[in-house]
Amino acid sequence: MANSFGSLYVGASGLQSASHGLNTTANNLTNVNTEGYVRQQVVYEDRDYRKIGNASVSTQYAGLGVQVGTIVHTRDIFLDKAYRTESGRYSFYQASSEAVQEVYTHLQESDGVQFEKAIEDFEGAFEEFAKDPSDTVNQNLVLQKASLFLARAQAVQDGFEDYQTIINSKIREKLDRINEIGKEIVDYNKRIQAIEAAHVEKAMDLRDKRDLLLDELSGLVRMSYSEDNTGVVKVEIEGVEFIDEINCHYVGILTNKRTGYVTPYWPQLSDLKHENEEDNYYYPIFDTTNVSAEKNSDIGEIKALIMARGTGWSNYLDYFDENGQYLTPEAYESGIANSIMMNSEAELDTLIHQLVTTINDLYSPITEASSAFENAKTISYKIQDVNGNEITITEDADKFRILDEKNCSVGTDGKLPPRELFVRNGTERYTAREITIYDENNVEIGTQLVYAYNEEDPEDTSMCYTLKSLKINEELVKQESYLPHRVFSDQSQIDQKLGTNLSLIWTKQTFNLNPSDTTPCGFSGFYVKWIGEIGNTGSVYKTTAKSLEGTKEEIEFSRQGVIGVSSDEELTTMIKYQSAYNAASRYINVVNEMIEHLVTSLGHV
């Protein structure tokens, strides 16, 4: 009898186990389309054993059936880590590829007119001017195409800056999302810890949601994570602790007052309490100066966005160091070249600067005082300081530049200095000065009224021939015949040489796109070379992103084979558990009938 009643325990355990299996399978089927849901599986184990006797060589036991040992989360931690790493790397190159494509779009088509066409038309205007510089039609054509060229270039520049603003908004949104993710993960950590503290059940739904957040975070930043024995997940971003056992160290956001650009930093590692901003110190989250696949630092969408956006608006001056020296290829590659937007702005502005200064130097040529005056070694002139006091400035004659009156041309009014085509908003081209000239023995040679060239000042962009500071000379717009075209020394003679030189500048192989460019081209070849460079960069990013997308999808396919819910597979499993439930039920019925028969039989004895 005892053995018979023990058999009931075995049957009941089968019913309970099959019921748990059915419930788990039904839960899987219910969540087949739930994002982030991980398939659950029942793991069975033996129930208690009872001693039934002793054999000659061992003790004999009888089992009381089976029970649910645990319901497991079918995750593969190695696939999870591989997926999250590749997801971050893919996001980095995809974001970079999109930024390059935006630059390409601005260049190929700006408000319906290609920038390339504006360059070609500008070149064509000088070809016509070279045929007859005195023809007002040709003069007017130069002014029209110069105005159009400058307007198109400024439109492209504005488009670049607008996209930088869009990128900046994306960065702010992504940083806010990181903090939201951190807050949610900390909340899930606490709830999971509370539920699993008694070691009775697993907070599987909460774990699924937390893992989904880790997947999302892995696409935004380079992160690492680990789970302790209490179920708490700790996260690091770029090697710095983001989530610990109980807290989230939220990402701080600094906003540049001039540009509005945001910079993420770690508040817990920074010191921003000083009134003097120069004394403040902040610890940036992302190092964008040393990114490479070899160093495993090319991970995370936000880093790619920060690199693409850059630190501000760029111009040709960014290709020079703090000492005014042209950047070495190494310094360029490790600096501004990493930002597609800033580099494109600098390359565009480099074209504008070199083309504008070349044209202006032909229309209104400059020379050194040492060349203009024989035996000149030094020169001096008087100016007033900020307090109104008169002071004397002394300069080397070979560094003091003035209008080259011997080789210049003038317009129909015959006045000096000749007008330049492009003017700076912040300064005139020349300032009339009376200079005193000295020879190498510091003996005064004499005095002379000259037109001193106002040099470009890197500290003040309004004094530089940069895109933001340029406009067409308004005097020429009002009267195109003032455009230099007559020889100054003999104003009855048309300066055909000037026209020829202006038409030749477009094909001279003297223009370098950037500090690492070793194959000079002409101004007319700039666009093809520029768009080719951008296209090559974009192709590298796009190809890499495509390759990484394939790797990511392959890992995700393998991962879904472990964590994903297949309705066909679950239905098959459900039939298996249903059959097991029915078998256990029939088993109990048989045992029940046997016990009933035994009890009935004993009752008649």
C-alpha cells in the first residue's frame, strides 16, 4: 500500500511539471512579438528519494517523481557581448557615413544650382574679360559671376553650419537618452534585486527590459558591463563608471555660449565651481583625437556625431597652428581631418581665400618696401595708440608690404589705390601712410607717401579674406568701369597682360586641398578633386558600415536562435507537454484503480 500511495506522488509530480511546462510555453507564445522578450525554458530535476531497503551491495531508494528545478532565461552572454560590441561599431560608421553623405548632398545640389556650375561660370567670366578688359559688358560679367560665386559658396557654408546644428541637436537628444537609460537600469537593478533576494523566483520580465536597454546603450557609446551575484548590472562608459551598485553617475552637458555646441563630461570627475571659467576643469567623456579600429575606440554613435560635428565653425585658418605655421600632415590627420564638417568648411574656405587673394593681388598688386625703394632696409611711420598718443612704429622693409604702383592698373577714374574685387567687411585693403625709409646703416633715405597693405590678422577674422567676412566691392557694383583694366603709368593703354593673368590662374597647378594633399591642382580642378575626396571618405565609411551591418545581423541571427521565440517550435513543445500531462493523468488513474481494487479486496477478507 505504501508503495502504491508513493506512486500517486510520482503521478502528481508529472501533472504539476507538465502544467508548469504548458504555462511557460503559453507565456512564450503570448510574447512572440514582444520586443526584447527572451524565451523561457523549464528545467526539471528529481524530487526527494525515500529509502526502501538494503541490497547486498547498496541501499535501495525509490524516487517520488520530478519537479521544476528552475525556469531559465535562454541567453548566451558571449553572443550578447559580441552583438553589443558590433552594434556600437556599426552605429559609429553609419553615423559617419550619413554625415559625409550630407556634405556630398550640399555640394552636388544647393538650392537647385550646383556649386560646381558657379565655379565654372566665374572662370568663364575671366576668359571673356581677358579678350577685352575695357569692355563694360565683360567687366559687368565678372562682377555678376563673382557675386554669384560668392553667394553659392556662402550658401554651401550655411548649409554645412545648419547641418552641424542638426548634429548638435542629435547629440543632446542622445545624451539625454543615455541618462534616461541609466535611470531606468538603476530602477530595474533595485527591483530585480528585491524579487530575487529570496532565491525563489527570477524577475525575467524585468531582466528582459534591462537587457533591451543595454542593447540600446551599446549603440550609443562604447560600454562594458558585468552582473554581480545579487543580480545588479554595473556599467562603464569609455572606461568610467556609469552605473554602480546603487547609483547612476549621470552624464553632464556643457554648452558653448558662442556656438551652442554641447560637450558631454563626467561631473563627478570635474571641477566647475570657479567664477573664472579658465580655472574650471571638466573631464570629457569622449576622446575624439585618437580613434581607430586597432585601439577598439571606433564604437558608439555619439562619438561619431561629435567627431563629424567638430568643435565649432571652421575656416582656412584652422590649417595653421598657433604659431601661424601650416599644419604638418600628421597634425592634420590627428586633428581637424577627423571632423568631416569642419574639414569640409576649412577646405571650402581655403579655396575662397586663395582664389580671392590671387584675384585681388592681380587687380591691386602688393610688393615689399624693400623692392619698391632701392637700398631700403627699414621703414618707420607714426600712429596713435588707444589713448591718442602718437607713437613710432619701425618695421623691416622686406616685411612691410605696400601697393605696387609700378605694376598696377586702375579703372576709368584713374585713382589709386585700385579697387579690389572682393573686400573684407572689417578693413580696407590699404591705409595711406607717410613712411620714412632707412638704409642698412640706419641712414635716412627719405620720406614717401605709400598705400600700406592691411595684413590679415588671424586673431580677427574680420580682417581676413575668409568666407564669413567677404563681400563684392560696392564701388564696383555701382560703377563696373572702376574695375582695374588700364595701365596706371599710361592710362591710355589697356592692360591686356592683366586679363591674360586672370584667365591663367584657374589652371595653374598651385592649389592644395589640405595639409596632407601632395598633388596640387588648379582652381578649376578644385571641385572635382574635392568631391572625389569626400566621395572616397564616404565610400570607406559606407562600405565599413555595410560590412559591420552584415556582421551585426549575423550575430543577431545566432542570438535570436537562442533567445527568440518560434511559434512553430513552441507549439511543438506545447504538444509534448500536453502529451506528458495526459500520460501523467492516465498513470494516476491506473494507480487509483489499483489502490481502489486493493482496498476493496482487503475489505472482503
